[in-house]
Amino acid sequence: MSGSSGEPNWVVWARRLRAIAQTGLTYGESEYDLERYRQIRQVADEILSEYAAVDHPEIQDFFASDSGYATPQVDVRGAVFRDDQILLVRERLDGLWTLPGGYADVNDAPSEAVEREIQEESGLTTRAIKLAMVYDKRRHDHPPAPRHTYKLFFVCELIGGELATSFETTDVGFFCPDALPGLSTHRVTAAQIQRLYDHLRDLSLPTDFD
């Protein structure tokens, strides 16, 4: 069964339980309350482990750095165009293609984060010229994920540089919209790429959100 976001309910429930536990462990005061929050976190990890077919210790390792009040992560992606083709990079982790980008770092403005990610992953220097889309990852056609993520898509102007791979990427290239390679749908979908072409052709379009 799926929830209103299109994700399986077990993902939504486990994510919510883990957020409650994480926030409770941050602000709870009595040892009694803290123990209950630890138990809630344990239940959430067991749900994720059971349904995602991942060993429980791996789930705990995945969330090991999470602390404080639970909030969505911010993923930035940059659309760079040349001769009506779009820049894609092949991810080393899964061997599939995506827009260059990743999670924003602390102290980076969103535009700085996406420009840095493009340079690091493709070798190209760019300038973000438009925030085209701000999406709740759950509401779009991505596979289920344990973390809640907001995705920011920028249209970026190509300034210079030479195509080059990095420790995160194994290939880089420009592709026509009707001949896209196999996409890493955890990171980007074909529909999102097509929508970025709409924004490229009409920069006056308002930013899409949700």
C-alpha cells in the first residue's frame, strides 16, 4: 500500500518514527524518556531492515551521523546545456547517469553548492542562473529512500572548463533529450530532465515547487 506521496507506507512510517526518535533523543531529559526514544528508533530500523532487505547494522551505520532535530536533506542538481544537449555524469556507485550534484554542504549557498558539484563531477565551470524546481523527493517518481529529501534543480550557464571525471564519476557527456542513457532514478528522472528543457526555453517560467 502506498501513501499520498506515492511511496510505500512502510517507508513513510519508518521515516516518521525515526524522526520522532531522533528529535526526542536530542531534547529528552529523563532517562526513562530517552530509553523509550531509543526503542522507537530500534523499531524504525527493524522496519527498514525487514522491508528493504538490508541487514540491521547497515541501517544503523547509514543513520550514524544523524542527530539533533530531524529535518529534510537538501540535494542540489545542475542542468548544463550545450547545443540543445544536457550534461550528465555516470555515477561510480551505481554505474548509471544523472545530472551533476549532491547534498549541499554547510555554509554553502544553494547556487554555490551546485556550481561546485558540477565542477567537481564534470570538470566544467558554470554559473547558476535560475532555480527551476524545488521538489519533495517523495512526491516524484523516485525509488523509496530512508531519508526525506528536498531536491533543488538549477539551470546553469556554461562558462568554461574541460570534461573530466572524478572520484565520484566514471564518465561525462552531453546527451539529446530523446536519447538519454540509463538514469540513476534515485537522483533524477527523465520527466525532471524534460521539465528543465522547458525552463531553459522560457526562463520567465515560475519556479516549480512540491
